[in-house]
Amino acid sequence: MAISANEVKHVASLAKLEFSTAELEKFTGQMDQIINMVQQLSEVDTTDVPVTTTVTDAFNVMREDLAVKGTDRELLMKNVPESKDGFIKVPAIIDESEEA
């Protein structure tokens, strides 16, 4: 196998995911198949294949980038439940006490 169950478990823990033993075996097998397919693709000779950056004839259709004056900060901050030093104060979402 190109990837071990421990490696899949490690990546899952980084993503804060937990898998049962059966799920871990299933995902390890699936990841191994994906890695093998990518390795197969890297063996293909693409020397004479032109670079493909897009598969359609579409082009950039976005508007012109013009600077415009934004809404006044004081007006925006009137709608904020809590602020500090001119910034919006929000609850922490990352617990830095966890081990890496």
C-alpha cells in the first residue's frame, strides 16, 4: 500500500474527524487506489501534448476593476454586537490548548 492506516488516521485527526475501524480500512483502501492512479498518470508520456489551460473558448468576462468608496466604518460598527479597538470581536473558534 502507498498509504498506511496510521497516515489516514493522522490526516483525519488534523481535520478533527474520527473513523471507526471499518471506515478507516475503507478510506485507507480508497486513498491507496487514488494514489496508485496518480502514480499511473505520472508514467504517461506527455512530451508532445500541448498544455491545456481551459477546455472552452470562454474568456474573462468580469467587469472593470474600479475603486469605489466603501461604507463608513462608524456606520457599520453600529450593527456590531461587540467591538474592540475598531475591530469586530468574535468568539474564538480554534482551541490552541489542543496538542498538535
